[in-house]
Amino acid sequence: MTTQLLLEVGGSFYSLDLFEEIPVTANLSINSITNLQERSAGFSNTFTLPGTKNNKEIFNNFYEANGVDFNPLLRRNCVIQKQGNDIFRGTLRLNSVINTGDYQEFEVYIVSDVGDFVGEIDGLSLNDLPWGDLYHEQTYDNVFESWKATTGDTAGLFGGKILYGLTHNGYVYNSGGLPTFEFNLSGTSSFTSISNPVPATYFKPQIRLKEVLDRVFSASTYTVISDFFESPYFRSIYMTLSNNGDYGIGTPQASENQNYFKVYSRGNFEIGESADDRIIFPFGTYSTDGYDHLNNYSLSNFNTSNEELEPTYNSLLINAFQAPFPGRYAFNLQFSHKKKVPAFIKQDFYIEMWTGTTRDVINSGNIVETRLCEAGNSFTSQDFFFNKTLNSGTYVGLAFRIAGSIAINKQVEIRGFSQAEGSLPRFDLYASPQSIPATEVEIQTQLPDLNCVDLLKAVISMFNLLVIEDDVNKTIEFIPYNDYFNQPDRVVRDWTDKLALDKSWKVSTLDFDLKKDVVYTYKSGEDESLNKYQETNFNRIFGTRYYTSSSNILKGEEKIEFPFSPTPTKNIDGSEDFIIPYLFDRDDNDKLIPTKNKTPHLVFWAGNRYNYVDKEQTTTFNWYMLSGTTGGTVSVAQSTYPCLSHLSKLTSGDSNTFSDLNFGRYWDYFASENNQINLYSNYTIFDGFHSQYIDQLYSSEARKLEGSFVLDPQEIGELSFNDIIFLKDTNYRIQEIKDANLIRKDFNDVVLVKELGGFNSLDLPIPDYTIEPDTTPPPVTPTPTPTPSSTPPECICEEWSVENENPYLVNYQYTDCNGVYHNNTLGSYQTDYICKCQGTTISSTGGSIVTSLIGGCIPASPTPTPTPNTTPVTPTPTPSAYSGPCYEYEVQNLSIESQLSVDYSPCGNCLSSTNILINPGDYLYLCACEDSVAIVYGSGSIVKGLPC
């Protein structure tokens, strides 16, 4: 026989005997090309080997096969050779031992796929990986150092692996219910005041996504090959940590801050017998939704329901919280009250917060906070916030004190916040130091609840990667789909003479197996204020991309969801250009609080940006950051801020100069006040990684050919999925070879997919890291006084053709030979002819164009300047910018072939008009003046939302 099946053990090879009449076959498949989420590749097959003496010895020695039992978990490397040449390398597993009398056969399974690599990391969560080398203290110096990160491995904290970009996580409120600082440029709590610095511990960390993947890969025995993972683009993407419902790094991801508690009284009650009575506020139950994870709260056992409480009860009412760690604690008290004295008698009382060294705080401690309550003839609800720095072991309790008044028994009735009879007063702790000391950042406890395989699958699907695994050499390669089918060394194989024309073969369309709509989306971020607004009012998740086929045959929807939350951004109050992610939630009292969303975000580290007040970037400001971690006293001015965004740059440049981690082009909230920054990138995740693939998949010209081809084993072994298969006058690529014969030359059933012009690798724009943190902004360059020019250079007028090779409209711009600027629209596959001066440019928006010089051109005569009228004319006053009511509009292009042109007046200047083009099937959100949005040409829909 010229074919051998060799088993490799410890570097030695053992030849297995084969049935001569039974061919060894394998399936070579890139999986279904219509499945957008699974594209692994490999050989696999099950076949039978004879029970020769040689085979019995091999399986007994290496698979523990003793005729009765065997070890099914063992897999050994194997090689199939044809005339001494390797045509297949993979692994062999013994499936079963078949006994017929005294005769035996062995059923085996050979495979070469991604299963081995996945098997090595299967069951591991991110928390199971080693992270100890990234432990650090959350100090001012470390936070500031992280802002120096680039795409390299040296600058920044741990070489850029850990970052502290600025996100709006909500506010910390003081005892008066006011924020200790606010992200605005005015007011008593503004972070631009040296008195209101942002603590270093307010920042939440982010981790470079590549670093997470590197740790996943290190848990396997494989060597990873990926130019994409090493690219500056991918290295600039970070994943948020500490998604924990707290302000800073918080506590382990498995639950909320373990110090938190929520307790209630054990019924309604009345208080006060005489002036200056002091009565402990009686908290004695968790009720239905209370908690005290670490048992730091000592409850009262006294049932206060319908009791008339007075000081003599205090020994029964003792209850208090004991602080487990030093740091700042934020408490909330909610209750309602009504006086019992006659209507004409004024009745005041106080709520006192006490701290002490024992549970009986009113006898062992001191009053640290006092709040006045004025009891009226009907119930009044109270919502008090207390914010205190406590030492470890300090007890905290609350008490009533009746103000001096006419002595009338049981002067005040106490109920819960809702004022309903039977409702219970509530006391809770909502912010505190975490169980790990606040300055120590333990990365392992900050990670999201994801397992390694799910994260890797999400990255593979999100960036449309192919996975090429070599189980023998223990390597695994990740390469974008576009790049894999655009490699310069793709082999062209002519199979024209290999197709068996005497056997059945067919050419068919792909699209009957596809869905009408494909939706690329992040998970809901409904626990965050801006995401909640988007999802509630427009029933769409921020950043989603809908792809709709033009076919009237297809039906259904395929939703591809990724385990990350979207990241909308907004400018802070008072600044049009200080733009950060808003990741907070709002409580029932409209206070900005940390979100409970535990799903991580993916963001670009967009670099440091100067602090500008205005969108024109002419006026700067400083904000302040606290240099200590727990009560430091030095406020340090900052002239820049660390910018995180779904955009790689916040720039006024054209749409080809920045990337977007959204799947679709989306209006963002900062655009309501800043129209200088371009919102719409040509390099969204969909545009950069999916559009070429899905356009070919859904093309009306897409075809697959199924036929029988004569191939020998060596040819099969040399094939690659990106080979170009030439057949008659058409190029194809391999989708599947069914039961490929690995022993002899034979007919093989092959499925080919038609090539539709190949794929283009994209050079995706990356962030700009030239601005160092806290550096002085460049001076604003004054507009120079124009110098009278000499005679302008002579224009050499040339004729050019401008061709649109896209299946949609494209705008192009140029200045003609008379100095007149033009912004023209060019239809799909159309060509224009223009005249322009030699050396001047032709630019485009909304797509690429092809320009060619034709020859010389005689310019059209310019329109003559009219003779001025010497009669004085009263000038028409120039209208000032008018800011009318603004609304958010959803505008969708209903065509899948042509662009949609839309005019609108941007919010803030309702007397102006702006035009924007929307690509086929796409949509966007605009914050525009009321009733100003109008379709210029194309087929589209406009939906008016809420005020913005």
C-alpha cells in the first residue's frame, strides 16, 4: 500500500494496518458559510481498522485496550502519508472495540480542528487566571501614570495594561444630600474648584483587551499567532472593570459591596413624652428586602408596632452599625412623621446621628450630625443623607430628640417613607470602603463574570476572525476574514479538468438559507441613564446595526449579540468639548448613583484631550484631582482629561480618519451642543469587519457549485481554504469537501463558493496619543490679516473623469477653473466629467471614487460681476442664531441600494441648515430643531422622539 496511517507517541511513529478495500476519508469544511457566528475549520472522520496483531499491540499499549475495555479519553497525534508525503496531521481517538467472536475491529476518530485548544481553556473563568502581577494601589501617582499609555508595552501603568480613563459613575453625596463634586463648570460643587477635587479612588480601572486574551491564551499549551491582536488598533481597545454598583473599584464582582446594609423598624410607633426626650431610632428587622452581608448591624429585638416609645425603653431599643474598615461611609434614612399635639401647637424634633465605642452610642459616644424636622398636621416624608469618615470599629446609631415644647404625651407619630399605615422606616448604607482596603486594587475581584471560552468567542465573532489551528505544532492563528481572503500568496488552482461532467453537478443560490435581517448588537445597558433613554424611547440598543436584504423571498431575523454594554457619551454641563461616558443611573429622587449594570463596556483609549469650554476650542479650564486616596489634602490642577469613547478620535476630520466600536453609525448625546466633532465613521465594527463578507453573502450574484471532482490525497493535503479555485471562466473558493479520500485518487464531493471580486484589507484609523497628561494647551492662533497677494498663478485647466464604483450614492467636492467650489452627488456606478486647475484636489464623502485625467479643458466663462448700484440700500439685518425646541429624531434609509440625503437644523442654531448622507439600509439619530428634518432625496423614514 502507498498510504500509511502513523500514530505518533513520544516522538516515535507506529504504523497502523488499514483495510485495503475501505478508504480512509475525512471532511474538510469551513463550516456553513451562512452561519455568521461559527467559522472554525478542520478534517474529521470516523472509520474502522482491522484487529491485526500489530493494531492490537498498538491500541493495548497506547489506549489501554485489553479486549474488554479501553481509555476513551486518550488522544494521540497521527499522520496520514501518501508515498512518504504527509497529507494529514491531527489526532486519533479510539471510539470503540468491535468484537465478533474471536475477531476484533477498532473504530477510530481522527480530527484536526479547534477542539483541543478550546478543551484546554473550557471551564475556566477570567477570575481563575493569574492576575497578581497587576495588583497595585489606587493612588494619584498610579492613576496619573496610566494616562501616559500608548499602543506600546512601556508607557503607562504596567506598560498600558491598566488604565484609569474618566467615566461619569454618579456622585458621592455629603450629609446635606449635595454632591462632594460635580462634573460641571459652575456651582458650589464644580470640580473646577480647588475645594471639590475628584478623588483618585473615584476612577474605575479599565484593562487592555489584548492583555485579557493573552492571559486566556497562557492557560493553554498553544502558541498564538495574530498580527491583528498585535495591531495598534486592537491594542487601543480596553474593557471596563469594577462593574460593581459602586463608585470606585468596589468589592468582588460576585455581589454588591459586602459592607452594605438595609434595615427597618418593626412597626409604626409614636415618640416623645416631654421636651428634650431622647429616644433611640428602633431598627429591628430586615423585612422582605433588607440585608446585612457581613453582620455588621446589631438589630433591636423589641417589637415597636403601635408602641408609644419613651426614654425608658432605650435599653430595649439599642441597635447600631459597626464600621468594619476605615474610610468614608454614606447612609440614607427614610421615614415620615405627623404631630399628635393640637393643630395650633408647633412641634419640632431632631434626628441625631451618634458615633461611639459601643452599641449603646447615646451613652458611649457623641452627636456628629443633627437634622431638624417640623412635624405638621399631616404626614411629611423625610429623606436624609449622612456622609461620615469612620475609623474601623466605630459604632453608628440614630436617635430622636423632642424639641422644647408644651409637654403633651406621644407628640409625634412615625411611619415609613410612603406615609401608608404599616409602612416601615428604613435605614441603609449605600456607599462605603470595600472589604479589600480601598487603596489596594485586586484585579481578580474587578473582572466581569465571563468565562474564557465565551469571551474568546465574542471577540472572534465581533471582529469576524477565522481561527486556524495546528494541533501538531500547537499553534493557533487568528486572522480577520477580510485579511485571510486578501493574502497576496493565495494559490490559484485550475480545476476545470477535474470536474466530473458525467456526474451530477449544480450551481445554486446561497440566499435561501439566509435570514432577511441580521442584527449586530451589544447587550442592553438599561441600568445606565443614557442607555435607558435610548432603549425606552427608540426601542433600540445604542450602536446597533441592522442589515436588511433586498430579497423579497427571505424571512426572519438573525440576532448576533455580544456580551458587552454600549457606551454613549455626553459633554459635561458648561463645556461643549469635555466629553465622557455617562455610566450612572438615577434613583427615585433623581440623584445620580452608580449603576447596577455588571456587564463590561469596550472602549477606545482615545488619549488625553485638552479641557476646552467651547466647541471651537478657544477657551480652556482646569479641573482638580485629589492627590491622596483616603482623605488626602492636596488638590492638583489638571489641564487635560483621560478620554474614553466608542470613537477612536473626537475630531472634526472626515469619516475616514477615525474608527467606531459601535456596529452602526449613531448620533451621540454630545452632538446636541457640539457640531464640530464628526459623529459618523466609515469604520464601524460592521464596516471594518463584516460588511464585505455579508455583502458578498447576500449578493444576488452569490452562488455555490456542488459537484464531484477527481483529486488525489496529496492535492487534498496541500489545499487551503483561501485557495482560488479556477473553473472554466469563474473563480471559486472551497467551502467543503465531503468524505475526502485520503488514501487514493478518487471522486470527491466538493462545495465551492463563487468569488465576487475578493476582499480588501482595511487599515483602520487609531487614536492619537501625542498629548501628554496635564500639559499646556497650544495657544489659540489668531486669524492672520490677509496679505495682499500678487497676481495669482495661472490656472492650467484640465478635464477629469470622476467615477463612482459603489452601489450607492457618493458626494465629491472640487473647485473649478473659475474658483467656484462644487459639492456634487454621483449616482451608483456613474461617471461625471469636470474641469479643474492642475494640482488641485477632488475629495469624496460617503464612499470612494476613481479619478482619471483626460486632457486639457477650456473653462466656462465666469458669470460677470454685476455693476454695483450706487443707490444706497438699507442693509437687511443678519439674523442671529436662534435656538428653538430640540428633539431627537431617528432617520432611517429604507433603500438598500441608494443613499438618503437629509437636511436638518442642528440644535442651537435653528436658522442654519446642515445636510447629511445616510448609507443604504443604515440609520442614525439627530438632535435637531423641531420640524427641521426633511428628506432631500432617497427613500427614508423620520421618527420624532423626546426633547434633547
